Amino acid sequence: MDMGTRRQGPIGCLSAIWRACILLLSGVQALDFQFNQQEPSGEPLVSSFFGVPGTNATFDYVVIGGGTAGLAVAIRLAAANLSVAVIEAGGFYELDNSNLSVVPGYATYFTGSAPDNFQPLVDWGIATTEQKVSMQCHESSTTPANQLQGAFNRKFHYAKGKTLGGSSARNYFLYHRPTVDSMQQWADLVGDQSWAWDNVLPYYKKSVHYTPFKESMYTNSSNPQDPEAFPPEGGPLEVSYSNAVDPFGTWIRKAFADVGLPQIDGLSSGRLLGAAYAPFTIDPKTGYRSSSESAYLQSALNNHSAPITYHGTLATEILFDGKKAIGVKALTAGTYGTPGKNYTLSARKEVILSAGTFQSPQLLMVSGIGNCTELADLGIDCKVDLPGVGQNMWDHLIFGSTHAVNVNTASTSLNNATLAAILKQVYLESGSGPLSTFGPGYYGWEKLPTGYRENLSSASVAALDRNFPPDWPEIEWLPQGGYSGRGLNKQQADPRDGRNYATLATALVAPLSRGTVKLASPYMWDLPLVNPAWLTNEADMELAVQAFRRGRQIWQVLVDMGVAHVEEVFPGLNVSSDAETRDYIAYSLSTVYHAACTCKMGKSSDKMAVVDSKACVHGVQGLRVVDASAFPILPPGHPQSTIYAFAEKIAHSIITGG
């Protein structure tokens, strides 16, 4: 079969002819230097929606960052007949990362924790500062000392999308919503009940085109859903269930039920405690990733209602007239010695900062908003003293354990080139099969059960109970069809020994450790210093140790079912004492890449708050932060849905003047 009979070109290539026009014409010529949204002679050519580097221009709104939130808010504003520019450092991931971003089965490539495991065309290549996890029991550990020495003082690659679509083009697809109580906590913290569950739910629904679960595919399972969770019409983001059945997922469902994790009616109705099949941001018609670029931007381009996009462009400074944001300095860089172009994009109404959890605080600080003492040390003139900029970073860390299993997982195709070719052909022809999905797809959330919770210190229990409401899970279970190990290089993790492997990954979703983002220099082209400070709060480490033991209980159920082999391949049963478990967790931990809250939302009386409940930066006018950095808290689970809802809510507020 010719690979182009189903798609326009190879897997992952762009499906519309206009994409070629973008490549040929964007940045080379423009039909309208005034950047009007409609051509005088009728409908504009698609390249009219791409900016010309080096040419100053003025818009109603300038959005910095064409990622998950940035494109969503920009497209909604442009659809309301407002002139909008989007500045994005990356390009089109379908071209720059091809199959590895488009095909769900390839999504883990270049997302490992090794500092060099990144793809520079679609990832910023951020490495954390050296993480120093306390080793209270080093002497008693059975892990070889030469391994331990390098395990607790190392840097981690922190995957972050540098592409149109941002991290929605690089994430692992999971779509679910937070809990009722977590959103009530959000509303209470910021003093605005419009953020409470019932009030914000319409914005979650607005962005999604939902395709229900195909019960006929799951003869050994079921997936009850709340029919009110998704509207019959919506979009443009595609949310659907897998086009393939993962055998390990059906068995993990039974194991979860056996240990007291009941199946609930979906994960988008304000409840997470329990387990369910999760939908993914995958287009069920094609099996392709659905992102803010492929959903929002492509739809807007096709409808001739898109913002003007400056891709391959870095925002270097926010410009002010007194305390009013009036525009952005932009740099479109050349490559291989070609000089870049500096120019100004002015904003009549507002600048909207959507550069993400690391670069949004970085750009605020470079532009003179942050801790005045620290800014002065770098020679930056301080415009507004907001010490919370770059502070309060939340994140979800992850670790896991692995067994060989007696069902087919992703290991099968890694060990069998012939089978891998067959599966690729299935995907080409029908958008189905293992390449159309991301793992088992069945997830669980819980608070640490009583038998394990009693092993926590009283101080840790009190801290967890004080900071997190009753419906907020502490642990997320993420079954994976393969061998994860330390997650240094995820595309090469599986042993090539002919066996099938599965991993039960554990994420801490009620973290108490807080990290920081600081400047390395006064320039945006130097990456910021990112310190997640994982496990620096003792409660997190205690919770991790007990969660690891709980995971072994789940594995034992799978062994008793005959699904899993007795041997624990990673880390191995030589890890048994609390001391050994602590060392193992510090040695093998990684992140789910959910960094948030570094420009946190809060009341004006909160000295660490950076934005108010409408995402407006305290102390200035005409400047908002619209991305996960502005969250006051990181809700439990995966933040993708909340980032879209956040953007929808703020866009609606801007358009309606609310």
C-alpha cells in the first residue's frame, strides 16, 4: 500500500495542502503589511496569517507563547474580531518531530529524564538544577555505592514543548478534570467563586469534542460514564478513547478492584477517587494527536479567523509605558550564522503572557517584575516588586516497579521487527492498533489506605490533611505497557530479551515540596534555573515509601492471577527496608512534567500572589498571565484539561468585559 493513500504523505505529515503554503510563504512575504484579517478582494490566502520578521506591527492583543493556553486564548479572541498576534519560539511539530509527536504510540520518545534526552526542534532542552535528595540511610542501602553517588546529586531533563501547541503537542494525551473540592479550594484561595466547580465546568466543556467509549471493543471490561460530563457538541479539541484494547489494562482493572479501587463513572465529573478508563486527546477518526495547534489553530486557519502567528520567534522583553504594558520586543533568529531580526509588536489593549511555567516568570523578571533585590543583582531595573514571581512551583513526581507479564505489551513489538511492521501497517490503514493509543489507559486515584497511612508520621498526616481536602487523591496509579526503569531514555528502556514487561508507575499528586524558577542572566535566550526541589518535604518521601509498598500489594494480586511473574525485575526484591526504599525512590524518580504555580493567582493581600482572579498581573495594567504558571494550586492528576478551561474562561472574560 502506498503510504499516502490514507494520509497526505507519510505518517505524521500534514494533511492539508495549505500547510505547504505556510512553509513556502510564512516569513517570506505578506499580502497585507497592515495585517488586516480580511483581504480587500475577498478571502485571504492562508499565509496572510503569518507575521513578517523584522516588521513592527500593532494589534489589539499580543499573546506570548503559542502553546496549550496561548493558542486557545488567541483563537477565541481572534474569532471575536479582535486583532491578535501570537509569538512562538517553535514551529510545527508535525514537521519538526514528525511521527514522534503525531502518533500516540511514539509519544515517549525524547521525554526521558537524562539531561541530553531531548529533541531540540520541539523541546527547550531545560535541565533542572542539581537535585539533592536526603539520604538518611545510605550506609544500610543494598544499592551499589557507585550508583548512589550519582543518583542524588543529578540534573534532570524537564520536557517542555517548544512548538506550536506547546506541551499539548508533547504530552501523554490523558484528559480528565479535577475534583469538586480542589476547585473550591482554588476559588477560596483567590477570593472568587467563579472558579468553583459548577461555575468553571462550562469552560471545561466548551473546548472539547467528545467521542464516547466503544463498549463493543472491550468484551472483558466496561466503562460507565456520566452522560452530563460532555456536551453533544463542542470543540475543537478531540477527546476520545483508545482505538485498541490493551490486555494489561483489562487485568489491572481487576487488580485495582481487588485491592479496593472501585471503578467510577468516568474522570470528568468532579470525582477522581477510584479508577476508570481515561479518554485521550486523540482524534478517533485518524488516530492522530489532537493539540491546541491541530485543533484550535488549524480550524481557525481553515475558517480564515486566525491570529497572526510569528513562529520561530522569541519574546525578549515586555514593554511598558509607566505601569501599562504596551507591547513586546521580539527576536526572530536566523540559523547557522544568519543574523536575527529585532522588532516590536505593540498592543493596543493587552499583552497576554502564555510562555509556560518556566518562561512566563522568566519573562516577567527579565522585564522588571519580580523580587527587586534579585533583579538588581542582575542589573535589571525593577518596575514592580512581586517576590512571588518564580516561587511556589508545584510538580508531580513519579517512580514505579516492573514485572515481566504473560500478556502482550509494547515490549512485543520492540522484540519483533516483523510484528512492528504489521502494527505500523494497521495504523496506516485504519488509525487503529497499538500505535493509536498510549498504554493500558486504565488509571486509579486514591488516598493512602489506612494500613499504610498508619506508617506515616503524625506530622506528615497532619500536613496532608491540612493542605488537601477530602476528595483530593494523594496517589495516582499509571499502568504502563513496558519497562520504564529510571526513565532516563524511554525509547530504549525495554530489555530485548523476548519477554513482555509492564510497569505500575506511581505519581504523588498531593505534593508538599515547592520549587523555584530563577534567572541565569537578564536575557531570555539563556534558559532559566529550574529547581523542582522534589522530596524536600519529608511528608512527600514518607508518602512515596508507603505508596511503593502499596504498589507491591497490587502486583501480588496480578501474580496470584497468573498475569505477572513473581520476580520483580525493577527495582528488585532486595529493596525491602524503609532505608532501601527511600534510596530507590531518590535514585529512580522522575517527573510527570506537570510544573505549575510559579506566577500564582491570589488576592492582593497575598504577598506571594502574582496575578489576580482574572489573571491580571498585580501592580501593572494591560498584562495577564494565562497558563499553568498562574494556577494558585496544581489540582490532582493531569492539568491539560484545566489549562484549556483556564484559557477559555479568561478569553470569555476579556471578550465580554466580565
